[in-house]
Amino acid sequence: MTPRAVSFTDRVKIHVQGGRGGHGCLSFRREAHTPKGGPDGGNGGRGGDVLLIADDQLADLTPFRTRVHHTAQAGGAGEGRNRHGRNGDDLVVHVPPGTRVRRDGHEVAMLMEPGDTVPVARGGGGGVGNRAFRSSTHRAPRTTIPGEDGEEAWITLEMRLPVAVAIVGLPNTGKSALLNALTGAGATVAPYPHTTTEPALGPLEDEYGVIHLVVDLPGLAADGEERRGAALGQLERASVVLHCLDASDPEDPAARLARVRAGIAPYMSDSAREVVVATKCDLAPAPPEADIATSVETGEGIAGLRAELIRWLS
Ligand SMILES: Nc1nc2c(ncn2[C@@H]2O[C@H](COP(=O)(O)OP(=O)(O)OP(=O)(O)O)[C@@H](O)[C@H]2O)c(=O)[nH]1
Ligand SMILES: [Mg+2]
């Protein structure tokens, strides 16, 4: 399979615009007994702001692919009898936690926790009605000020995709080979232990075009603390853990499984699903401990495993 360049960030560009301020009103009092009443045009209301808020009901930026323009409500115009226009409502746009907000290439906010909020476009100020211009020398001013336009901007929302699937197992069990076979990632595969030193990532695309990340976690059970640190953070977030068991390894499979499980148990999320994947089944039959038999040489079990993963993740 050819390696392909993948972006592990979901990124969308959206247009945000604060509401226009309402116009000031030009009006004079009309009363039966006063033919020429004084000015009574009210002020316009201010336009609403556009705010972003992090919401854990959202997992990705997919909704923004079809909703590009986000404009807050305009302020109401002023009216006669000194009535001021109402202020426009703010528009609150929900984004997933972990969203980075950029404008003109600069980061303006990072919304990490649910409830984190940032204004991205201010509403325009309300206009001024003619009543406000009345003075002892100007008894019948015809001056008004229109409402201001709301601030507008194109902003970029970015989020790092969460890891959905983690591949674990003893060194040299075929984890990187499995990652490549499942996702087309170009992780290095070599016939000796500890080939992979950094977590390697590959994308799994579901039928809705949503990308789920698969991560190959290097030598979890056997390695030093510092290397495990980075990897374990990824493990905690994975909803499926593929546990690779080398079918060609003569050591007792149950003992190998137990060894790796002991190493990762404190970091596994309670809700994660563990699947024991026998690898290299072209070399030996899968041990009974395995849930699925695979081989990247013959392709055995790969398409089936990929389909199962997509079904679970969708
Ligand atoms: N015959 C056969 N060999 C395989 C299969 N999968 C992996 N291998 C070989 O097993 C060796 C190790 O594969 P890797 O994918 O690098 O293993 P790993 O678990 O990522 O190893 P580390 O990164 O070192 O922990 C390589 O020589 C692979 O070619 C398979 O399905 N069949
Ligand atoms: Mg590897």
C-alpha cells in the first residue's frame, strides 16, 4: 500500500459577522394641539456579538462544512416617541472542546474545556436618533447617525483529531505492519524489536467521511518510562485497543497477553473495547486467545477487521 500524506487536524474556515447596529430614528412628536412637536427619534440597538463556546456534545468540525456563515442578530432601529431599538441577540456558535481558533494566521483562542468562550466578531454600535441632537439652539434637528456594521472576519477552526484506535503488543509483533495495512500509513516496519520509537498515526475513514485515528504505540510493555509517557496519553483516549499477538512466537500466548495487559491496565479507559489480533498467521495458526486472525502478507483478516472497526466507531 502506498503511504499517503495525511493531516491529523480537522480544519474549517468560517465567516463570522457581528450584527449591524440599528439605525437612529428621525421623528418629530405629533400631537393634536402641538403642530410642530419636538424631535423624538430614538436610538438604534447594538448588534449582537458572535461567540464561540466549547461544547462536549460535539466531537469534530464536520457541521461547519455546510454552515459557513455565522451572523449575529442586528440591533433594532430606533422609533418615534423616543423608543430605542432592542439590542441584537448574541450568536453562540458551538465548537468541540480542543478547538483552536485562528485569524490571519494568528491563534486567537484555544477552547479546551466545555464552556470555554471567546468573542470572535463584535456587533456594531447602535445609531443615534434625532432626539439626542436637540439643544437650545437646535430645536428641530434632522440629524441622525446610522447603526455601525458588525465586525466581520474569516476565521479558521482547527482541532486535533482524537485517537480512536490504539495498537499495542510486545515489540516486533507486527503492530506497525498492521497499522499500515489498516490505514495506508507509511510506518516503518523492520524485523527487529523497537523499530517504532514514537507513536505512529494512520487515518481510518468511515462511510460519512469522518476520520478516526489509529495509533501504533511502541513497545508499551517492555519499555522505559519516558517513552511510555507520550504513548499512554493516547491510550487513555482510545475507544478500541487492538492487542497484537504474534502467532509465530513460541512463548505461551496467554503469558504474553498477560504481560502486556499488566503494563497497560492502569491506562486503559474502562469503556475501551479490547480485541486480541493474532498477527503473522501466514506463519502459524492463530492461538485460541485471539479474537481475529490476520496476516499482512496474505491479507487475511485485514479487510474484516477494518470493517469491524469502522462499524464500532461510526
Ligand atoms: N510473515 C509475516 N511477517 C510479518 C507480518 N506482520 C509483520 N511481519 C514482520 O514482522 C516484523 C516486525 O513488524 P513490525 O510491524 O515492524 O512490528 P512492530 O510490532 O511494529 O515492532 P516494533 O515497532 O519494533 O515494536 C517485520 O519484519 C515484519 O515484516 C505478517 O503478517 N506476516
Ligand atoms: Mg513498530
